[in-house]
Amino acid sequence: MVNKFLTGFLSFFLFISVNLTTAPKAEAAIGLIVKNRTAKTVGGIGAASSAVVFGGGLLLAEAGVVTFNIASAVLFVTGTMFFGALGLITLDGETIADVEFMPIKKTTQSDGLTMDEVRMYNSELDELNAIRKSVQTELAEDDSSEDAKELWNAYKGQLHPYTVKVAELKALELAKKFKVKK
Amino acid sequence: MKNAVFLFLFFALKLHAGNIVVLTSLPPEDARTQAKLERIAHKKLNTLGEHELIIESKVDMVSLYNHLTDKDTIALIWLSHGAYTKTSADSPMAVSPKLLDFKMRDLAFIFKKIHPNIQFLGVVGCNSKQIFSETNLEQSGASIYLPKRKIIATWGLRRAIRKLKRVLKKNNAPALSQRPILAKGHRIDIERSTLGEAFAVYAGDHILGVMPKTLKRQSFYLPKGLTPKIVLKTGTSPFSSEDVFGDISIYSNSGEWKVFSKPDGTPFGVNERIFKLRDPLLEGDLEEYELFTN
């Protein structure tokens, strides 16, 4: 039976002119989790190294693959850091998922984005994800989301304003779909 | 005289029968499985006598790229771990799927360039089909084998070999084309001050080539019509703190390439580099080059 989990508030900060508010929530210092050498990662190095031996044969996949069923938000998360260029989801306190920005293939009127904005965002995806990775590695063990926000603010000027706008909106949009397990 | 002609034709055909390549890239702790896979490959593929069988282990991106772009490769099977996390199709953020070599470096992107002589390509890793869902491997013209679920290594290899044999039998061993495939592009030279890890060189969705760890300078060609942005990738984990690039510079006739960097000049990214050209590419700077060289 799937345990119901309480909806928590996501703690992140917005730094664009859009008038959105956040509800603060204490969360594990993201820097600590990123720097934890024993942390398992989903979709990456740590997970694959724990390959499962199945029936005497080697299974060529990560153990404990987590399914992101975003549409119905049945993902168990213990914390998120989701804003701007930072996309990290912590699962079970020791497994982290490195979530990248992906190309936007189509846009609808409800997105509130113009074709030019989407085109610019798509053309700067490499740069956006490079900044994202840099922010992750620069965070110290005891850094918080405020520190991550400061880094993002320092670097976002290297991107076109359209890219910044789209990235921040999309990160917020996605973050809202997660329910946080207490 | 007739015997001499016969022998000449026999060896000529054998020379051009092509290579069947089996590449494995599993980490050290999977050594027993590694050995088992090699035994299976030898046993099942040595019977195809007219083709040369090449089996390599602990394969990195350089060797993979070389075999994928080799005009003598007629069939290639790759075995490694795969990492895939399902997300909604319309999600703007996702965990990107990875195909991992023996040092857990992602090299799924190396499969973007496949020589048209390759008739069969099998990528045996869990959820390979999903890992390559955005890359149209069939475009190369090869028959493709991609497991769509988690797969046991030995089962996957046996299935890939069965399909490989069916494909080769059906195609009835056409002669490999030895004609160079030419294209037009802008030459760029990449130079590094110290030797480091190998990296792949990208522009948009195109892989331009791979720079081996033993080279300090190498030329590549940016295909005509592409945006002048070059991305260099080692495939190492974004959580790895060790930067393996050192100082890298890119030169071309069109001007200076600048690295995408922080205000203090430190490059952005972890074990990757993004370079952009300050000025537009010179149209008169196009050269003809061979698309597949290794």
C-alpha cells in the first residue's frame, strides 16, 4: 500500500519580476547532499554502480530506479531545490537526482511564452545547464538555498533574459508538482 | 594462373568482408560477467568465418567512436550499463538518460555518428530503447537492436547476436563501400596545454569527433550551416569535482573562439566546455573534408 504523504511547501526563491510568492520550509542543506560522496544518484554514476545480480546474471541497470510520474505527482521526495538553474531532488535523504533543463518542443497559449522566448531558451540550453552544474559544485556543505540563489543571481547575467525567464518559470512549474514527504 | 586469380579474388573478398565488432565496457566489479560475455561472443561469432571478429573490453569513447565511424565495420554490438529514469514526455526538466562506460562516464552521445557501412547495431544496456528515444539510430540505415527493459547481460548479447546473424544472412554480404564520404565545413583546431581525459566535440546535434587523451592538438570540421558554438564533453558525472580539461583553446580562420565563463573567466560547467565564436563564420572559409575518418 502506498503511503500517503503530506504535501509540504517547497522552499525556493524567485528573483524575477513576476509576482509570485513562496512559502518557506526548512530543508536539508543541499551542499551537504551534493558533496556526500556516498550519495546515490538517479540516472547517473552511483545508481549504476549498484547493479543488481538477477537470477545469476548481471542486470545492466541501476538498482532502485525511481519513476518520476510527474503527471500524477506520486514521487516521494524529501527535499527539493528547484529554481532558476538549480534542479536537485533528494530522495530518502541519500539519493539525489540531477535534473536537467530539456528542450521545449512546443508551446501553448497557456504557457504565456512567446516563440522567440522559447527559441532563445532552446538555443542556450547548453549554457543554462552548464551554469546549473557549476552552481551545484560551488555549494559548500553547509550552504542553503539562499546561497544557491546568490550564485544563480551572480551568473544568470551570462544568459539572454528570455532564457532566464523561461528557465525560472519552468523550474517553478515543475517544482509545484512535487509533494514533499515529511 | 586460374589458381592465382582464384586466390586473389578470395583474399580480396575476405579483405572487404568487414569487421564484426563486440565492445564491452563494464566496471571492474563485473569482471566475471565480462569474461562470460567474451566467451559467448567468441563461440557464437567465430563461425562467421568471412568476417574478422574484434572483441574489446573496457572500451572508452575513443574506441567506440573509431569503430562506429570505421568503413570496415559491418556490425557492432555494445554492452554496458544504462541509466534511465522515466519522466513525463512534456516535462521541461528531466533526468537525462545515460549509457555508462566502465568508468561510469556517459557516452550515449557518441552514437550520433554511424558509418553507412554498418548493417547492424546492437546497444545492449538496460532500457537502451528509451535512452536513445531522442536519437534516431535507424537514420544510419543499420538494423538496430535496443532492449526496452532491464536486461541481463548474457541474454541481451545472445539476442543481439541472433538478430545480427539474421541481418547479415538477409543482406547476403554486399561489398563494403570504400569511397570516402565528403562534406563541406569550417576547419577548427583544438589545442590543450596539458594532456588529460578524452572528450567528444559537438556542435548542435552533430558530433564532430573525439579528441583522445594522448593528443594535444587536433583538427575538426564544423559542418556548413551550423551555429558557431562548440561543446566539449568528457561524459563524467556532474557530481565529479575533478576537472580534467586544463587550458583549452580553439582556433579557426573565422576568428577567436571564446569559452563560456563566469565573470572572473573560470569556465562554466563540470568536465565540459562551451566555446562560441565572437564573429560570424566566414563563408569563403569552407573546405571539403571526409565525414568519416578515424
